[in-house]
Amino acid sequence: MNMDRRSFVAAAGAFGASALLAQHAAAQPSGAPIRVGGTLALTGPLSSTGLVHKLTGEIYVDALNKRGGLLGRPVEWVLKDDQSKPDLARTLYEQLVTADKVDLLIGPYATGAILSAMGVAQRYGKTIVHHTFGIPNLAKYDQQFPAWALGPEPEKTIPATVLDALAASARPPKTIAVVTSKFPSVHFVALGAREVAKQRGLKEVLFLEWDFGNRDFGPIAGRIKEANPDFIWNGAIGLEGNQLLDAMKKIDYAPLHHFYHVPAPAPMLKAPEANGALAITIFEDHPPFTDNPVAAEFVKAYRERAGKAGMPDTAVETQAAASFSAWQIIEAAVVATKGLDDKAMATWLRANQVDTIQGRLRFNERGNFGADLNRVKQVQNGKWLTVWPKDWAAPGAALQTRGVAS
């Protein structure tokens, strides 16, 4: 970990003095609005997660305007639906820059769409902050900045973190099956997981890929049951994880250890067969994360707004935290540079760190990535709980293996 619990709390306390959701007295913003342009997957296969980012952005912008906006001006979020299609995202970002003439850019959801938006930003010399880009070595543009603290080599560090957690479990795995969507970011890390597992001495008993958008997981579940691994690495994104779990349930197969790279958080919680499922996290709705006063206020606001919106899960986790952090980065860069100059903001971000609700972020390694703040969470009795590293675990929580505490 690049930041231990004590350092995180210290940074959170310092940052809390200017808490982003604090409702202290502020001058009413005036003048022409500062327009922040972006797209999200509001429809299509990624929409369940895109809506999390939409709600987060709305909460942030509302609170920001109550605190005086940016540079004394109100902030307006110009949001378009990219329908989960990277090609459409590219077209819409062109519109945002050329027709809508937005002042600032925030990235869309998912690696493919972000890469499309990044290309547009580069063409026009715009700085873009994004929240869920998963392949740092593809982030070639020097004015793009990630809010997801994956570190510069997630294909190595994510598998290492997960396997470290399992090594400390009551029943450490000896065999592994790697099954993965061909969705770019999860496929990239799944290939890395094969190498890390091999280096750790795990025997690979199955490697299997599927096209993103696949709906028939029966044959995949059958292959997994036949291989019967101790640990399944699922390069699954969104509802793919639930679909695979359902297919395994239908053939009466329950894995010993199972990991899902980017699950749909609420649907997975609601599936009884998901109990024990593992995933990577940067933030969960429990201490010590909520010791950060900014995070605690956001968790409260998100829970209220998500409940009113009828969302299936009202807890803040990785997706909402990364999205909130992206807005924090944008605000920090504008405030620090006292303006909207894209190059000035990019220069400042590369040279400085930003305290966010997930921890302190820096942008000085491959692809402008920096700190690796990954932790491991697990579904336990209908809740996501952080279980690794132990000093980041939810109060009283420990990794479970089919109901056996580690």
C-alpha cells in the first residue's frame, strides 16, 4: 500500500478543513457558468454503473455551487449519454469541445470510452480528468489524469494484492482458473493474473475468454465445474459476474474462492450465491474510510439521494469514490491555478498531489498514474466489507472461505 491507515486519516483531517460538502457560508456564485463537459453510459450494458457516476457528479456539482462554485462562478455539468459505445463517446466529446464549447472535461465511464475521449482531448489540447481507466500503458496523452488509484502496473499489483489476501486465508488456493471477458481493461489484468499466479506457484487448470456482451454462461460454468479450481479469477465486468454465478448455481457448483474484477455492486450483493465473492476496492461505506470527514458527508448525501432515486444500492463504493475523486481533482487544479488554462492545470497536477476520499493521489508514473490504493473486499451476508489489508478491514471483518473465518 502506498498509504497506510494512519497517513490516510492524517491527510483526511487536514483536507477536512476545506470539506467539499461543508455547508459553511459562501458567496453566491455569479457570472457566466463554468461548463464541465462529459458523457456517461446512461443506457446500454454499462448503464447500471454509469448511473452511479451520474448521481455522484450531481451531488458534487450541487455542493460545489452551494460553496461558491469555481472562481466565484457557478458550475454547470453538460452531460451526454454515450450509450456504452466508445465510438459514440468520441463523437459526443467532439461536440462538447467544438459546439458546446465547454471549459473543462471530465471523462466517461469505462476504459474504451475514456480512451476515445482522451483522443479528442489530445486533438484540442484539453486537460481531461477521468475515473475508471484500467490500462495505464495506453494512457499516452500527458494532459489526462486518472482518479482511480490503480497504480501504474495494475496487471501485476491487483493480482498480487488478491493473492496476498488469499494466502492469508484459512484455505489458501493451489489451483486457479482464469476466465475473462475480452473487455479491454479486465482482459488486460486477467492476463497479468495468469503470470502472477504462475510466479506464486498456483497451477492453472483453465483459461477461457468470452466476448463482451455474451449472455450464455452455461458452457463457461460447465468448463469451470469440470476444472474444479480452488480459485476462480473472473475478468468479469458489470452483470457478467452475476450471469456466471447464476450459471454455476444451475449446475450445482459453488466455488471455494472467487474474484470479480469489476462487479455490478448492488446486483451481486442481492444474489445469495455471491456470498464470499471477492473484488478490488478503493473505498467502502465503513470505517476507516468514513473517518475522512469529506467522505462521511458524501456517504450520507449519496445514501439519501440514491434512496430517493430508487437505486438498488445506496452505499458508496469504488465507482462512486473514483467519480467523486475525479471532481475533487478538477476542483483542486482550478483552485490551485486560479484559472481554466488546460496546460497550467496539467502542469500543476503532474507536480502535485491531491487529497481525495480514497487517499492521496499523485500523477507522476506511467500514464500519469501514481499511488496504488487497492484493497480487497468481500460479500458477507449481503454487505461489501473490506477484508485486506487487515488494517483497512471493516470493524470485526475478516476474509471468509465458505463461512470459515481467516
